[in-house]
Amino acid sequence: MILRIPRQPIPDPLPMGSYCPQDVIFLLKNLNGLIQETDLKTRERLIQSGGHYSEMLPVEYQPGEEYLRLFHQSLRESSSKVAEAVGIASEQILHRNGPQTVLVSLARAGTPIGVLIKRYLFEKRNLTLPHYSISIIRGRGMDENAILYILQQHPNHKLQFIDGWTGKGAITKTLQEACRDFEQKYGYKLDGDLAVLADPGHCVKTFGTREDFLIPSACLNATVSGLISRTVLRKDLIGERDFHGARYYQELEAENVSSLFVDTVSEQFKRLDSEELWNMRPKKPEVTWKGQKDLELIQKTYRIGDINLLKPGLGETTRVLLRRLPERILVNNPDNPNLKHILLLAKDRQVPVEIFSELTYACCGVIKQLP
């Protein structure tokens, strides 16, 4: 395939985020001083009245001491399981793509997972793969300038897209559509496969597990993702040759646990056996979109018109509680230990929790529909 590169090459990125460059390079434009956060109620109203979530930033949730203690506890308890899921996903990536692979994580939930996969492949397979983190936005596609930059830097490499988990599969579909658009525009075929640690929605073929388990990085926002905000795409801020934008919250450095998270999980790699993990992989994974049936049942039960108001799975439900206006949280079993932080956040924000035993997922966040 011959890439139809624009006449002018994409310029090098400026340093961004709190990770060391050996772990990841963010292909993002720094918007510090150019954009202010929007309070949750105003932002929700704008989104539900036709505004796009990528044109504004939410106020970063500041967790209390009890919640932070729960994060540290969950990290200690689940680091081994997270490491195993990293290993299983990493072995699949390597066996399918070979060593000429560039890891491309989706900012920001995918970034710490990309760092872990890079570290696993170095420690267990003695491979140093490049890792970039780029923006992808539902309804707007992926950052094509970022992809062009990667392909310019690493010709003849395969790109492997990485995220943390799947919910209902909206980002999976966005990525596949974006790859088709990229091929039409530039004559270069990208592999739209998305590797994740947890795929409870049954949306992808490369995953560590399909269990809806707690990945501790889902518990926090910028402070576990290199101090980077959600990504932004707005015409007055992002020029034709710019990468998508984000804020770099250097003022939150005292609360930053980004390195703690990846260091704690990476510490578990030494006890893992690579061949054993390869044998634990799903042999013929099918993409069934099983989670969609859950959402159809919830929509019918609660008479919800817009499916975008439903955020299934532990990762997405956490996000609803951290940065949206939730109406209620549905759980399949309130005694599930993975739900501790969900129940604490719901209590803190005074959001009702209801049992919905038919759920395939551990939980689902329902966003409040504003009048």
C-alpha cells in the first residue's frame, strides 16, 4: 500500500503529559490557557440539546479520601488480574502483528493500558515497540494527523489500536468507520481491530477477558492517565495540521497516580509465563455484540429513547458518575466486590442504585434526560 501523504509532513509533537517519553508519546495539542472547563449541568444540557461532547471539557471530579483509599485497595487486590489480562492481550497482538508493530492507544482510558502492553512486551519478549496515544471521538472519528505522523515515522509497521475496555461498542464502531474513511482518503488500509483488557460487550476479537471486572484506572480521570484531560476537537482551537487537543493538568501533580498504577501492575509481570498466557487466549473469539441485548431491555423497561444515555460496564458506569449527570445506576448483584467504588460514588453523588438482575454487565449507568 502506498500512503498518499500530504505535501507538508505533520510537525513533531511537543512534550505532553506526565508519563516518561519511553512509555508513551501523546500526539495531542496542549490547550492550556485556551479552554476552560464547563460545569456538569451546563455541559449535560449542551450535549443533550445537540452540542458535541468533544467541544467542551468537564470539571475534573475531585475524589474524597475514602474513595482514594478504595482506589489504592482495588489496585492492590486486582493488580495480578490486570497483569494477566495485559499479558493475554499482548500475546495476541504479537502473534498476529509480529514485532514490526506500533502501539496506538486511544486517549485517555487506553493510555495506561498501552503503557502496560509496551512494558509487558519489553519485559517478557524483549521487544521495544513504539507507543503513541491519540484522540478518537464518537461522531467525529480519529485524529488523522496523528495517524499520518505515525505512518511517516514508522513506514512498513502495523498499527495496533488499544483501549481499556468496551461498553456498548460505540468507540469500536467509530474506529472501524474511521479506518474505512482513512483508506478512502489516503489509500492506506488500517487494521480496525481494537485490543482491550475487558470486553464485556463482546465487541472485539483481541481482549484479556470478557468478564466485566474492575480495572482500577477506570476509577479516576486525569490523575491516572498522565494528567491529560478528555480530548477536544473544536474548529477555533484545532487547525488543519494540528493534532486534536487536550489540557495538561500539571496543577494536579500532587494527586497523580499514573506511574503508581502502571508500576504496580508491571511488577506482576515477572510471575507470568508467556506461553501459558498465549494458551489462555480465546481460540475462536466471536464478535456477537451480546451487550446490545442488555441495552434494548433497559431501554424498553425505562422508556429511554436515546441509547447514548446508557453507559454499560464497570468502566463506563464509573465515567458516568465522575463526569455526567446520572439518573440511576443499575447493578446485577449489589454484593459484587467490583462494585464497591460504584456504590461509594453513587452514595457521594446521591444517585439511586437499583438491582437489574438480567444484566450481562456488572452495572450500567443511566444518564439523566434533561427537559
